[in-house]
Amino acid sequence: MTTLKQVAEHAGVSFKTVSRVLNGDPNVSPDTRAKVQDSIKALDYRPNMAARSMRTGKSQIIGFITDEVATGPFAGNIIKGAQHEAWQHEKLLFVVNTESDPKIEQKAIAMMLERRVEGILYGTWYHREATPPAMLSEIPTVLVDCFVSDQSLPSVVPDEVRGGREATTALLEKGHRRIGFLNDGNPVPASKGRLMGYQQALANFGVVYDEALVVLGSGNASSGYDCALNLLQREDRPTAIFCFNDRMAMGAYDAIRKLGLRIPKDIAVIGFDNLEIIAAQLHPTLSSMQLPHYEMGQWAVRYLIDCADETGNLQPIQHYIECPLIERQSTG
Amino acid sequence: MTTLKQVAEHAGVSFKTVSRVLNGDPNVSPDTRAKVQDSIKALDYRPNMAARSMRTGKSQIIGFITDEVATGPFAGNIIKGAQHEAWQHEKLLFVVNTESDPKIEQKAIAMMLERRVEGILYGTWYHREATPPAMLSEIPTVLVDCFVSDQSLPSVVPDEVRGGREATTALLEKGHRRIGFLNDGNPVPASKGRLMGYQQALANFGVVYDEALVVLGSGNASSGYDCALNLLQREDRPTAIFCFNDRMAMGAYDAIRKLGLRIPKDIAVIGFDNLEIIAAQLHPTLSSMQLPHYEMGQWAVRYLIDCADETGNLQPIQHYIECPLIERQSTG
DNA sequence: CAATCTCTTGACAACGTTGTCAGATTGAAA
DNA sequence: TTTCAATCTGACAACGTTGTCAAGAGATTG
């Protein structure tokens, strides 16, 4: 690899002058600058970031640690958002998938610290409380799609309550008053928040909350099928169903078809997550609340870069991002 | 950050001795070694990889450039496989998503070269011919899920022919003799290869290839619906359908249900890609040929690390990886 | 007991950059 | 011509490591 000194020799100047040209120092005569730039081109010189960052102390690298980027079919968008934002600042991303193994987590953080990353994003593949290794306190960290109970680390998560409220509101605005909610039975932030939003929306429209319309499943298609069947076989069945996620909606579709009902004519359906691969492929296509994965990744990197004080400390704020409604055919 | 010299001072030895301990040099007395290790722990010392790699010339980093990791719901497994393999060798991965923008591609490669990555993986989100930037010739490169027409770069792709053959064979072995094939109409390696495999399997079983049983769609659920309907409304309808991908299979399910037929009793169905989110959620669950994304990522990194000669050159071989059958309910 | 060998340790240079400072050149003002 | 400032350039140290070499301390050999 060509070095700065070789470029200097080729251009007939000192290596310090080449360094000046590279760093845009104005105190270089146009002649010299041109000569140097020619030599840089001629030798296909590329600065050595290892040397540069040793000297400056800045690695221009951000670490991304996650339990499962790959498994979740959308979580990759977190990486995409993070990388895109890092890109704007000429930084690159280390990505490590730990599969929730604490050993791998520890090692990953250690390796990143050795490479002197400027900060770490710690993400999970669904919104939950996390217990990241203590080692993270050594370096600016932003939690993505998760949080720690004592709120000691900054964190960005979807606004579940608002998402639930807006999904329900969308159905209410179409005139529906009996709205079923196929919720997840696990007490995760998503199920708790969306239920709260569901209740708020009903209240806003003066509709009395009927606990019987909320059926608990386990988040997959077959439980969506069971829950929907349960709900729709009642005499005063709802005219719309809000599903905890698109997989449950997929199961609900089967149940609705099974009963000979039509979407959205007889039953409107709205999902959550906006998994393109399901929502856009179902027949009719499924309206869904989109999880802001891209935006969370983007926000996290931006916060890391922009909001660290001189010592690299970050305010431990909790940031919520809305889940926009992606309207398709299933809501009419 | 603590440096080697500070550790040396703390332990009362020369910094060179600390370096020896770090690198496992046997010529250190047990006493000294223990003293040094205590100091390392006490000061929470972490070697500076930038300095180390400047000295040794090895960055211990591999670059991963892809058009779309995040969009495809499974392509993330390429990263996972690559990272896992890199991990075994104590290396980290830079990941950049270029969204097929040549400008970003160029810049990404430039940034990676500046960081002196030891090699680059260039991946695409579906199996196709690629035209990577010429700059890649400066560094060992492995193509993942794609290839260049002149085969000048090593490449790892799914064995489409074998996949098509084994999918068809699975149906033949269940006794099916009239097997429909909902193929993709685009002349991509996947559609061409799987068709060839389909034909080979039929030939192996002495079944005459009937062109009428191959219907061309466009790879999504709605075209799967149309194609399946077309095929199943004929009087001599097939008893099994091999679908180009799981999305088309999803549409085929709708068509089959629409006609009042049952899976797998009346019609067996087999998909391709093994998108968990579809295949495992459909009712009944869908048998599918799994794309070896994880294995491709793994193979690529392994090849990069193990097979470079002393100058870093790689033999431009083309490696094919099989697509295993994941058997579920839809094939009975 | 001298000579040799082995084990352990440290001094110093080097990797490729950037920061600090001083020197050289130029042009203008006195 | 002299002086001074402004502009440009280069010498050198430093960043935190590893590689090379040599030196000191014991142990072993003849």
C-alpha cells in the first residue's frame, strides 16, 4: 500500500505537505496542492485510517450489538437506519449478532472497545426490557428497541400506546364501534401499550370498553386463527379486528374466510408490525401499523453522535417513535 | 484509555515485557507474567487495535457490502453466517447496505480500503449476475449469492438445479406424477435452474415432461393465486404443485382453498426459500426448500480467510450450496 | 575456573499518520 | 536598502503497539 511518504517523494515535497493537502489545510499553494493531488491519483494512495485514528484518537467506527438481527424479518431495518445515519458522518458500523449469548456479548463488546469504537448501539429484535453487560458503562451506549428498568441508558423504542390508539382510531373513524382486539398474552411492552392505546381511542370516541372483545393469543398465526374464530362465532360479533401483529392477522384471515365472511366488507382487519412479506401479500392486502425500525436505528446513531458531551457522556433519555399506519385494503 | 506503558509502569517492568505477556511469549518468568497480568486487570487495560494493526499490517476486519441486507426478510442470515465465521477467527465485520447505488458502493469500498479490511464480501439479496465496481480487484473478494459472467471472482450461490430436482423428487416419491410448477417468468438463475432440476427429476422417474404443467408468474402471492387457479381448473389438474417461492405458494393456498380443495390431501404443495414467517405460519404449514443464506455467508468468510495465497490472491472458483428440504404439513 | 549456553529483560526503531514549531520565501511598507 | 508581516514549507516528536537486537543473570559444560 502506498504511504504518505511515497506520495511526498513522488510529488517532490515533504510528507507533512501531503498531509496538509489531505486535510484541506488552506496554507498550501495551489501549485503544490495540484502537484500533490496528481501524485495521490497516480499512486492510487489511500490514507491509512489505523494510523490516522491512532494519532487523532478517533476511530470513526460505531458498534452495533444485537441479539438477533437476522432472525426477525424486519429488524434488519434497524441496521439499515443506523448505517445510513453513520454514513452521513463518514463512519462505519461493526455489526455483531450475539444470539443472546452473554459470552458472545461480552466478547463482542471487548473487541469493539479494543477497536476504540466511538459508541455502541445495543438492540433487540422486539421491544423489551434488556440487561446489557455492565461493561457498556465504559462507552457511550444507546439502547434500540429495548430499555433498562432504571433508565440509566438512553433508549429509543416504538410508541406502542400511540400505535394502539391510532390503529383503533382508524377503525373508529370508519364507523366501527364493536372492535375486537386479538392481543398477545405475554405481558410485554407491546401488548400492554397497545391495549392502553386501544382503550384510549375507545374513550376518545365515547365507546365503552368491553373486556370481552379482547382475546389473548400467543402472537402466531395459529393463535390468531383460534382467537378470531372465538370472537367471530359470538352472536354480537365485532365488525372490525385489531390484531397484535401481522402473523395473528394472517391467522385471523383464515378464520374469517372459514366463516364465509369477507374482508373488509363484513370484517375490517388491521395488523401491527407491517411485515411487508405478509401484509402486502395477503389477499386482500393488510393495513398495518409500521414498526419504526429504520427510524430507531437512525435516531440512535444521531443521538450518539450529536448529543455526547465533551467527555462522551449521554443523557439517559427515553425516546418514543410513532408507528405510522400503512393503509391497505383490509380496512376498506 | 490505559496504555501498555502505563501497565508497564504499574507492574514495574518495561513496556516490552507487557507486550510479551499480551502476545503469549513463553520467555517471560511466571512471576513477571503474574505481576503484569495483575496490573492489566487492575488498570482494565485493553490493547489498542489501531496501533497493533498499524504495526502488524493486519486489521482483523472483513467488509461486507450488499445491495439489500435488510429488505429481504432472510438475507440477514448471510450476515449472520459471515459474522459467525469471522468470529471464530477473532475478526469483526463492517456492514454496508448500498441499496444498489453505485456511488455508495464506490464510497463504501473506498472507506473499507482505507480501513485496510482483509477482504470484502459482496452480496446480493437474490441470486443473480452482478457487476461489482472494478475497485474490488485491489482486494480479496468473494461474491455471495451472485456471480460475474467472466467468473473472474470466487462466488458462492445456491444450487438451484439440485434444489428444483430435490423438491420435485420429494413429490415424486410421495407418488405424485402430475406435478405443476409455478415458476417465475423472469429468466433469473433461480427460475432457469429450478426448471432444469424439475425436468431432471421427472426424467429420473420416467415421467414425461409436460410443458403445459409449467405456468409462469411474477413471484408474488397474487400471481401465485392466478397461476394456481389456472392450473387447478383444468380437468386433468395436477395432484401436486411446486412453487417458485413461498410467496407464490401463499397465493396458491388461497386458490386451492377457493376451489374447495384440501392441502395436502387433494393437492400437495412445496415452496422454495423457506421463509419462516410464511412457511411456518401458513395453515397447513408449508414444506419448502431452504435457501442456504447462512451457509453462503459462512463459506465466503471461510474461503476468504483460509484460501488466500501469500499475496492475498483467491482462486476464482464457483461454489454451489445445496438447498435442503424443510418438510412440513403441505406435502403430507 | 573459564567458556558457553539458556533464560529473561530492556533499549530502540519502526509502522503511517497529525500536531507543534521554527525556518524560508515573498511582498509591502518605511 | 531594511524591516515586518504574511504565506508557505519542512523537521521533528508523538500516538501505542511489535520486531530486532543486545545485555545481564544464572546454569551447565569441559
